[in-house]
Amino acid sequence: MKKTLVAIAAMSAISAFAQSSVNLGGTVDLRLGIGNGSTSNNIGLLNNGIASSKFQFTGVEDLGGGLKAGFHLEAGFNPDNGTGGATNVNNQPTGGSTGNGFTFNRRSTLSVMGGFGEVRLGRDYTPHFWNHTFYDPFGTNGVGSSIALTGSAGGSTTVRASNGIGYLSPNLGGFSGQIVTYFGENGSAAAAPAGSNAGSGTSLRVGYGQGPISVGLAWGRTTTSTTTDTTSTNLGGSYDLGIVKIMGAYMIDARTNLTDVRGWVFGVTAPVGPGSLKAAFSQTDQGNDAIGRQFALGYEYALSKRSTVYATVASINNSKTAFSLNGAVTKVGDGSTGFDLGVKHSF
């Protein structure tokens, strides 16, 4: 009888374990970065050349009836010096953190999932960020990343937002959608100029992906003060021809009583030899002829499924702007060049 009870208990434990899981993973990416500018140059060991360094903890529990609960905790860090990544608690400049400690600054969410889609709570990417990274050959990492993102006027919610309540639809014949409402969490008596709604906003994205075609349209609006807000709109797409994949996106950041900031990126990726070649042109136009243009060329070589070495070179041409690369400093109207040589390892 005792042996039977022990066997039943063991089988129950195995069954419970089979219905839930917790996983640990991540990425470490380091590069030698060189930047040249008309005022000063810079050379050093930098992070995140083709991917973001992070620790990732995920878990899913099967609740039965097609329903699941899950969590996703993702902490960015700087492997060159061991510090944690910065975060923002209220989607406003006042909520910034130096991030020297360990923080789940990249993603910190709790979800309920099923055939209806997913309800997601916490800190995550804003839907209007996705087109920046989906349709840039260099994603949003390293010296080759689009200057359209560097010059964005979207503020604290350009990439992520805290205190979000969101919904992600299931994939329906290639179509999908996402909407998030996020809160600045100021009290009702918040003083000017921020106001009680500062840091609050809504973001949404609809996309289509089927076969070689991918298209996405996104929009987001964040309140920045009692009288102003920033609205970000972008459209992107890609087409995979097999021998080459072409992609591009166009972005507008409209700010109350201020000049719109417009940007675009166009590029290609192609398998060349044992690796992948990437090239991209991008531009940001901040109005009044303040324009930055960038060209980037890179090559990635996979040593294994988890390890990749890469090299990227980029050049910026400024007109009434002073964008620079890899920590260099340049004068208004002067150019800048940069170079990355690095390795990425996933675990």
C-alpha cells in the first residue's frame, strides 16, 4: 500500500511538472567599438553590437481548458563592466534610473493566454517600437542601427513603457494586432508642468506576415505635459526574394506646438558565403534643414547555433546636426564614422 501511495505521489509530481515550466536563457554581446568625429574620437569595449545582452526568466503554467498563465522577466546588463541596465518607472524623464543594480528593465510581464490571444500586464516594448527593429537590417543594436531611431522625438516611450495593460491577438490568416494602454501613475494633484496624465498613453500595431511578405502599421500617443503630447506613427515592410531580403520603414513623431521629426530606413540582408551581409541607408529630419544621414554595412558569421562573430562599419553625414557614432563627438555639420568588431553568444 505504501509503495502504491509513493508511486501515485511521484506520478502526480511528474504530471504537475509536465503542465508547467520555468526556463533561464539569455545573450551576451560584446564588441570593440571605434568612433571618429571632428571634435574627439573614442575606442573601447562596448555592448550590444547585433543583439542586446540580457538574462531572461520565463515560465508557463497550463491551467486547463486551453488557458495558460505565464511570466517573462528580462534583465538587460552591460557585460563590459557588469552593471545592470537602466529602467524607467513612470514613462517620464523623472522616472529614469541609472540602472547600476540588477533590474528587469527590458521586460517584466505577467500574462494570461488562450485561443483568444494574450492579455499582458507590466513593462514591455510599445507596439509602435516594433517597426523600428523589424524592418532595419541591423535591428536596433550596434553602430549600424538606424539614425531614424537615434533621432526619434518619441521620448520615454519610444522603445518601452511601464505600467502597461495590453492585448495581443492570435494570428488569423497572417494578420495580427496588439494594443497597450500605459500609465504615468501621477497623483490627481500632480503639479504643472507635468500634470496628472504625464507618462500615460496608448499604442497599437496591426501587421501581416505570410510567406515572403511582412507589413506593419503602428501608432502611439504619450502625454508629456498638461498641454503637450507626442504622437508616433510608422509603417514598415519587407519582402524576401530568397537571394536577398529587402526592407524599409518610414516614421513620423508629431509633437504639440513643435516641428515634426521624420525618419526612414531602407536596407537589405543577403546570405553571402557562410554568413549574412547587411546594408542600410537611414535618415532623420528634425526640421529646418537639420538632417542626419547614415550608411551602414555589416557581415555576420555563425560559428555555431549559439555563437556569432560580426563586423560593421557606418558613416554619418550631418546637416545642421551633430550625430556621431560609438562615443565620438563631432561638430554641427561635420560627419562621423564608426566600426564594430564583436561576438555574440546565446545560452
